[in-house]
Amino acid sequence: MHAIGQLVMHAAMPEQTLQIDKIAGLLDARRLDVERTSFGYDFSDVGAELARRWRFPDNFASVIKGFPQPLASATFEPMAGVIHLAVWRARAEENKYSKEEMEATIPTEVLAKVGISVDYMLNEMPPILELAAGLEDLVS
């Protein structure tokens, strides 16, 4: 079945979606695996398909599809790496990771590929709320 058809089915299965939310919330590192096991696809598949259908630039679909494992694709998309890092950082902040947890889970290979130091990501990068300050004013 095509991803859009699956998305419609997903919307028609609120009970199953609620069960997935109980197992793995949106920022849970297990979320994509739980969706793939439950539905046979995950939100990166659906997002990539929507980007293609809405005729976004070609690399949008590959970035969306590739962000969960940006180093796994044949051609590395730097923006997929950046999004991967942003998701990791949001997960770390949301779950209040300790310094040790952050050090143990930081995606060092992705950082190296996009040219960001581990030290910067762990010690110098401002919190997401600070980085996002003013975004609402830009889009409103």
C-alpha cells in the first residue's frame, strides 16, 4: 500500500496510535521502530512521500526520509544530519538527560560529518528554547 493510503489508515486507527504513544512518545528514541513494527512504515516515510506529492524540491523528501539514520543513505544529506542532531538535542532536553547520558548518546559520527564538535554540542550550544526565541515573531 502506498504511504498516503497508509497515512489515511493510520488516522483511522486512533486506538493503535494511542497504544504507540503509551509505548514510545514522539521524542522517544524507540518511536520509529515501534511505528515500523505496528504499521510497516514510520513518520519519516510518510513525510517524505508528502514532500514528493506536494512537489517540494527533490532533496526535501530525501532529507525527511534520511534524518533517522543520516549516515545510512548512499548520499549523505547534510540537512538530514542537522535534523538528526536537532531531534537528539530535543530528546535530551525533554527527557532531562544528565551530562553522562548526553555523553553516552550523542551521535558523534553525525556531528563529525556535519562539522560540529562534540564540545560545542555538549557545552556551548544554547538550550533549544533560547535558540527558538523569536521564531514565532518571524512566522506570524
